[in-house]
Amino acid sequence: VVSTQSTGSSGINAEYGAATIVATEECILWALDRTTFRQLVLVTTMKKREMYEKFLNDIPMLQELESYERMNLSDALVTTKYKSGDAIIKQGEEAEAFFIIEKGTCVVKVKDTHTNEEVEVSQLNSGEYFGELALLQQKPRAASVYALTDVDCAVLDIKAFERLLGPCLDIMSRNVANYEKQLTDLFGEVSLEDLRR
């Protein structure tokens, strides 16, 4: 029996509490002291931050951010992997996140309001982003995005999006007119509101 003086499943949490771990059969247990654990977490966090900062520096829209803002953004991003053919977001769904493509190609599709068939609108590659429109307008998704190849996306949840990307919101809002034009070119007179129904 091992008694710990901290809470949490790993027994490393800084808050004091009490937990007892009982072996139900003979086992070998690996232990990690608090200092080593913290050093490993710090090194991992720094590597993640460096990787994302280099990646984010190459995205034109994010040039509006100060370096400390890009650092905060790096800490908030989470890499999510998708297989070719996976639906990343679906038209009509509530928006919960913003996506930046790290690697791979995605295809954007919109349902034709006359035939109800999905039509390809565009393809997006590394460094491009999607999912911002529904977050900006606080409305359901106006398009579906699928992984055309295996894709890695840096994902930012809605709360972090609102908190960290304030300086970029004007740039993103300007893109709404571009989306409307793409849809008009494809379907004639149609609005983003029509696509959310």
C-alpha cells in the first residue's frame, strides 16, 4: 500500500489531500518525483510552444498579433488528427472551435439549396484556416469541411478564440464578403443564412 499526500490520478497535483493506492495483484510500479515531473512538463510545453510559434509566424492573418499574443495562442492550441474522408465540421452544426491546418488538405463543401447535394467550394492547405465564420457571427456552420488527405489541425476552442484572437477579428470579418461572393458565383443569389437552415 502506498499513501500519497496529493490529489489527482497521478499523485503529483500540488494541492494537498489524501489518497491511498492499493495493489490488487503483484505489480511493478514506476514512480516519478515532483521535480522531474515538472521539468518534463516544462520541456514538453516549451517544445510545443516553439513548434507552434514557427508555424503561426508564417500565417499572414496572425501578423497582427504581438509576439506575446502568439505565444499565448501557441499554448492554447491543441493538435487534432483526422483521417482522409473524416468530417471535421458539418454544415448546420453549432460552432465550438476554430481550425488552422498544420499539415494536409481539406475540402470545403456546401449543400446546394436546390438539389440538397454537397458542392465543393474550395480546398484548403497548410497554414490556411476555417471555422471562424460561425464563431464571429455566433451562428451555426455555413459549410462542411472534410479531410481530403490525412490532416493535422491546430484547434482553438471558442473561449480561447474570443480571448486570444481579438486583434485578428477585423481581418476575419472582412472575409465574410469573400465567402458570400464565392457562394453567389456557385449558386446565384444565396446568403450564408440560407445555408444554415
